[in-house]
Amino acid sequence: MKLQVQDIKKSFGEKEILHGISFEVVSGRAMGFLGRNGAGKSTTIRCLMDVFRQDSGQFLLDGQVFKPWEKRIGYLPEERGMYQKNDVLGQLTYFAMLRGANKADALKTAHYWIDYFGLGDYKKKKLETLSKGNQQKIQIAQAFLNEPDILVLDEPFSGLDPVNAQVFKDTIANFVKEGKLVIFSSHQMSYVEEVCDDVTLIHEGHILLTGDLKQIKRQEGQDKLQLSLAEGSLEALKQQLAAAFAKVDITLVNNSLILDTQGTNLQAQLMAWLAKEEVKLRSFGLYEPSLTDIFIQKVGEHA
Amino acid sequence: MKHFLTVFRYELKTQLLKKAGIVAMVVMMVLALAGTSLPRIIALFDTDKQAAVEETAPETAAKIAYVFPDEATKALLAPVTGPMPLVMDLREDLVKALQEGSIEVGFVVTADLGYEAIYQDRSMYDTRDSDFAAALSRLKKEQLILSHGLTTAEFNAIENTQIKGATTVLGKNSGTTYWLSFILMLMVYMIVLLYGATVSSIIAREKDSRTMEILITSTRPSALILGKVAAAGVAAIIQFGMVVLTAYIGFQINKSTYPEMIVMMVSGTLTTSYLLTFLFFSFFGFILYLFLYAALGSTVSKMEDLGSATGLVQFLFIFGYIMASIAAQTPNSSLAVVSSIIPFSAIMVMPMRAGVITVPWGQLLPAGVLMLVFVAFFAYLSIKIYRWGSLNYGNKTKLSRIVREALRREGR
């Protein structure tokens, strides 16, 4: 399956929130939809799920107009809510039936996901009697009911403790392995980096970059070297290098120097200089930026 | 249809299993049984009271004293005072006895059979003075009858001369049908307010807790709204049906103890034509109001705003109640006729009119058709507003704008 988001525009009143955004998601590869708070992630997802109707543009699934109600979709909204006063099993069964399952299958899938998240003892309890963490698990479980073909998760990691986050990451990974189409929004880069194959970065309603995460990292690290010292001062070394290589842009980041040769092919000369100056190196190699670095850099460029 | 049934079953189960609802229903059933058993209960107490009165009569009699002008008057009043009345010579003696508490009431009788009743303290329910006055009056009347050469029996025969006549009511006799119609109207009033508030709060709570977003992305809004309204309607029928059934059983059990007038009142009101009119207008009017409540419940973002949002519909409904009260007095007035055709008031006005008069088909049919059209339109509108509500949180929006925006939105 291939989901295409094509030139989506959406305004609320006079204010345009999405300025013609486009990107693609393919099944078997998890897509991380990144952006700061208020960047337009949830609005995009709500348009995709037909909670909001976009002003222009379209969502296509395998070339056809995407109608979410015709597909088996697991959806986790950003603002999660369920019936506080109703029992856990009853409402999960209800949600499964609303999405097309018959009573027997709905019960089966509800039992499965409650047990999967280790909440078998709470099936007959009212949701409000569960701890906040367990309530979150139930809310997440509802997105997985009925073996959905498409998973749309809005900020799924928000509020999860590390153990639950790991369980959730594994679950998403399994869905991806099964060839499902998975898209989730987040501003927590580490989770996205661990789970996603593709990323799309949105900022103030514009897509800043989209594509294969590894390729993006390579591209963003092109012409850049990274070194760290076993002995000596990074600040002093930075000044020496700046004096010796005027065309190299040097940045001090997290106990290391990032040397951007800016297409000048000075790598060999740099290595020679470091050897001649007998700099005590801990590491020296090609620079691969983290997703956080890329995010900060890209958003910074457009701030 | 499948999703409608899913929503319907889930909502119905949730409503019927609510503890507060069960308790309220049981309380109402007990009240219905007690209410319909009231004549029997009153009869039980009346017997006791009568016995008590009989037992205490001599004692009570002893607490009354008399002052007579002469022995002849005393003898004349013997049927009223009893053979051995407590007699005092002077009014002052009587007053003294009252002040000392040895008697409760004293009567100073004059020669022309006039009297003065004297109490130290008189309770609200004391009727001894008026009873004495009535007895004196009867005695004096008998004296007058005798003075005209008639016996009492002859006089009574003249006074009780019967005229042979009959009253034929071709339609309804509002004297007998008014009260039951009024009670049924009150029941409809309670049901609409109770279950209307339930529906609007269910929807507002779903929105407040953000459950609505999961629901709206899981199935069609029409299935959600229709399922919820149908569930509330059926829950009302089940719960109030149990109360009505209890009242009916209570009535049947205690029927023998009811005054004939009440039995006639019930059987005179509950005709097939009245019941059909009542059921049609009450049921569809109820559904109409449920859709209104559901739509307004969708417009609020927080539970605390629900009261002000549903104020308009409550105003409409109370207007209907006032119109029904007017229609009960003047069922053929223009106001009553018009308000029995407008669906918002027809829910109560038409059954009330049908209870006290025979409503012509020329009014029943248009009112019925208009009611069905309104139910269909407001069902559609409430689905649209519900869908609109799922997208709008925060700022309060004018109702006219909500309706405009809701109707403009295309798709599901």
C-alpha cells in the first residue's frame, strides 16, 4: 500500500495551518511525522482521518481517493479519551464492533490486546479505576483492535514510561514487519529514530524534509567529519583548525568538533594536519547527524 | 444498520445498568404502587378513626357543657345534647369551667334556639360549634314544618322530588377525563426532561472526554446519534413502562376500594382513540426532543456548559407545558388548536386536547404529518450538528452559525 498526501491545505478561520503539504507513506516502513508543537501534525492526521475536511488537496491510497471508513484503520488520537465509567472489556469490544467486527471476533481481539498489555485482571473494571499508566495502555490497545491494515498514531509515546514505551515500540515494529502501513507523529526524536524507516518533518505547516531516514542522515552528514579528543582542549583545537583551514566550518557539539569541508575535499589534508600536530584523538570519522541534530538544524534554518 | 444496532445495544445496556437509574425506577414503582393503593390505605385508617370516635364519644360529650334558658328548651334539645347533658346555670359558670379546663366547649342556648359557643382554645379541626349549629337548625326546621301542619316525612317527600332526566355526552366529558390526561401529561413532561438531559449529557461527556474522536473515526455519525437516541427512547419506555405497569397492577388490585367516580374517570379517559393519540404524539414528540437535546449536547466542549446550551430546548418544552395547561381549560381556542399542531408543543397539547374533547381529523392529520416531518428533519440536523461538534472545541458559537456550518459540511 502507498498513501500519498498531496498538496493539503487547511485553514481555521482566517489562519492557514497547512500550506499545501505533500509526502508519501508506504506499507512495511514506519513513517515518523515530526514537528514542534503546533507545527500541523495533528491537523494533518485529523484531515487524513476525515475528522476535519481539508480545504484543498487529497489523500490517495494506491492511487484511489482515501476513505478511512472503508479501511481497517487503527487510530490513536492525540487527545485520548474513552468511557471512564464503563468496563474495559465492554468498551474495547464495542469499539471493535463499531469498526466492523462481529461480536465473537470483537471479544476475541479485545481479550487479546488487554492480555497483550498485561491488564488481564482489569477486564471487568471500570476504566476510571485503573492507574493513569494502565489507562494509557488501554487507550493504545484500542488502536490495535481488529488487526488494522493501517495504523495512524498521533503522539503515541506521550506520557508513556520507558517500559511501556518499549512494549509499544515492539508492537509497532511487529506491525511494520507484517507489511502494515504505519504513520505516527511525534516530537520525541529518539523514539522516531529507533522505530522509523522514513521521516517527514513539518514546520509551521510546511514540509521541510521527507524520505528515507538513513539517506537523510547520510545527506545531512555529507562533507562533514567528526572528531573527539582523548587529551587536550577542544576549544583550543578549534581555534588552531580555524587558523589552518579557513574554508572549513567548525562547530563544537557535545564534546566533539564537527568539521564541514563544504565540498572542498580537504579531508586528506585535515588528517595529515592532525597527525603532524600530534593531536591525541579518541575518534575521527565521517559525521552522521542524529535526528535531533537534523531537526534542530532544519527548524533553525526556517525560524 | 449493523453499526446502529451496535451503538443502540451498547448505549441501552449502559443506561439500563446504571445504578442511579435502577434506584430511581424502583422508587417510582414503589410510589406508583403506594399511590394506587391510597384509597385502601385511607379506608383502613378511616375505620380506625371511626372506631376511635365511637369509643371516645362519651368522654368527648362529657367535655361539653350547656346553659339553657329553661327546662322546656333543655327537653327540646335532648336529641342533640343527649339525655344527661352537663348543665350549668350561668354563662359565668361555664366560662370558669373552661378556664379551669374541666370542659372544652360550652354552649349558651337562647329561647329562640340561638346559641353562643365558647372555647378556651379552639383547634383548627374542631367542628363542634358548627355541628351544634346544624343540629339546632334541623330542630328548628322540624318545628316550623309542624307549625304548618306537615309531618317531617311529608316535607322530605316534597323536598326530594326527583326530576327524570339524562345527560348524553357524544364526545368526551372533560369533567371525568381531565385529571387522567393531566397526570399522563405530567408523566411525559418528566420523561422528556429526564431522558433529554441524559442524552445531552452522554454526548457532552463523550466530547469532553475526547471519546468522540475515536467514535467518529470508527463509524458513521448517523449510526451514533440514531443509536443513542433510540437507546434513550427504549430505556425510557422500559423504565417508565415498569412504573406504569406497577400503577396499573396497583389500580386493578385496589379497584374495589376506589370511589366510583375515579373508576369512571379512568375508564372514560382511556379510550382507544385517546390512547392512540397519546402514544403517537408523546412518542414522536419525545423522540423529537431527544434529537434536540442530542444536537445541543454536541455543541458544548465542557460538561459545565451543558445547562446553558440546553436552556433553549427547555424553554420550548416548558412553553408546550403551559400551552397544554391552557388547552385543558379551553381546548377549542385558537391558541390550543395552533399549539396542538406545532410539534414542539403538540407533544403535550394534542394528547391533552384529545383527553378533554374529540379532536377533528382535520387537525389530527396535519399535526401528525408535521410531527413526523419535524422528527425526520431534526434527526438529520442533529447528525450534522454532532458531526460539526466533533470538530469544534473551545470557543462558544452562536446556534444559528452552528446550524449554518453543520448543514454546509459535505460527506459523512
